Amino acid sequence: MVQYLDSVCEILVIIFYFSLLKFRDAPAGIRTRASAVAGLYHTTRLPALIYVLKGSKILKDFQQTLYMDLILDIGGTKIEAMVLDSVKVISHKRFLHTSFLKDLKSVLRSFSSSYEIEGVAYSVAGQVKNNKVVKSPNLPGLNNFDLINYTKQFFPNAKIVLANDANCFAYGESLIREVRDVFIGVVWGTGLGSGIIINNRIIEGNNGIAGELGHIKLNHNYKCGCGKKGCLEAAVGGRYLEKRLKKSVKILLSGNYDLFENETLNWLSAGLEKAVHLLNPSHIIFGGSIGENLPPNYLENLKKKIEENLSFNTSFKLGITSSTSYAVIKGCRELLNSEKLHF
Ligand SMILES: [Zn+2]
């Protein structure tokens, strides 16, 4: 019996030990203890009872090493909050904000009292540079606001990171697809944003506006929310399309409306053609409420149209994400795990 328990304990100790190595920030003390128990077994062959006791102590410590992260996706009208442990989503809540900072405060307070959070990642609609929101047209209260310091009062020991929402999407999607060269992620929903990833790095640019494909200028006069005319976003962003075509995005996506097909194809291909000439990406992948629902024939036509206007031979994949929110979670999580990703 003792011999049997002995073998079981040895196996458990070894499994614990190798599991711990896989987890982020497993305290060195626990690893050492696991090693010591394994070593003790081999050198002294103490009765199984010791290993059972040691094993239960290790299990207790091990449970404490299961880390939890809070991911906050901040949009113009809502805050989406997700708590994840090392493997799965534990809580997913959506809040509509009326007074942004006040609402954010109550979200942070409620999550800080309910969970032991180790990492907080913000995905924010706006211009972000070096973990700071420089400008957010839809959330003026965030302009130059030190969101990270503000969050520290609720999570004093947590690692806190902040990135532009399209960058989070592009980063996550490039990781999911294991693309290591030049990747462009386009979030096409109420507006149009994009993120550039090169060799697994988010390209923020000098002031955080790299990849603002939605605001490159085309030959039209539609007025954009940024205050300028001619932006790609003003021609194809969902909120502009609905206003101009007087149809909901859902109906427009059903594919029966030539205006949507022809006009957005023209403007979008014109914008993406510039991006291809500038960056020569291997992938352009769409996410967002419109992007992730694009029918295959629309993508085929769009690709043809872009290629017609290219001055050089090149190949790239044009596709859609399987889930925008999963890509954003993946991107945020990796930001928390990485030391330095912005350039
Ligand atoms: Zn604009």
C-alpha cells in the first residue's frame, strides 16, 4: 500500500513540477519546493505520507499561482469587461456608459472587490502611444488622461497596459494566424480602424497614429467625425453608410444593394491599394461588425479591384477573422505577457 502511494505521489509531484514551469510568474519558491520534494523522494525514499503532505501544500500554493487578468474593451458607447484565468473566460460583462469616468470607476471598483487581478489590459478606441491615450475623438474625457495611474488605485499590484483597439485586434489576429511578416488588421464596424503588425510588433508610429487607414484621404467630399472631408471612414464606416443609404448595416450586408457593393468596393479598394503599396503586407484581415460578416464574393471582388490598381506584382491574403473579440482578447493577453512591444 505504502509503495503504491509512493509511486502515485511521485507522479503527482512530477506533474505539478512541470505544470508550474508552464505558468507565468510561478513563484521561484514553489518551483524550488516542488524540486525539493521530487529530489527528496529520490534521495531518501521517505514514506509516502510525507509526499502526500508535501503534495497537498504544493497543490494549495499552486492554486494561488492561477493568475487572473481583466481585459477592458473601451468603445465610444460601451465598456466590455472580461475576467480570464490562465485558460478561460470567468466573467464577461458589457456596460453602456453615459458618464465615462464615473461608469469606469464603478466597473473597476466592482471587479477589484470580486477578483484577485494580476493584469489589466485596456483596448481603447483612440490614438495611443506608450501606454497613454493621446486623443480619443469618441471619448474626449480620455484625452491625455493617465488611465494607467488612475487604474492603479484599484489594482495597486497589477501590471496595466493600454493599446489602441484596432492594434489589439491586429496583434491578436496575427498571433492566431502565426503571421510573422507584415500584417494589416482592419476593424470595419461603425467606423474603420486598422493596425499594422510587423514581425510580431505593433507599429504605433511617432505619435500613435500609424495604421489610421480610416483617415487617409480619397477623392470624395463626405465629412468625417474627425472634422475633415474625404476620409475613407466617412465613405465606408457603418454609421456613415446607414445615414447615406438609409438602410441598416444588416440589410446592406445581405448583398442586395448595389450601392453598398459598388460604392464601398470602390472606396475601400482605393484605400487598401495605398496600404498595399506602402507596406506590401502578406495578410489583410477584417474584423468588426461589418468586417467579420463580409460575404466571400465581396472579398473576392474587393481583392480583384485592389489588384487592378497595383503597379507591381504581389500576393496577399484578404480574409475575415473568425471572431473579433477573441482576437482582441488574444492581443491584450499577449501585451500583458510581453515586456516591450511598441515601436
Ligand atoms: Zn477622418
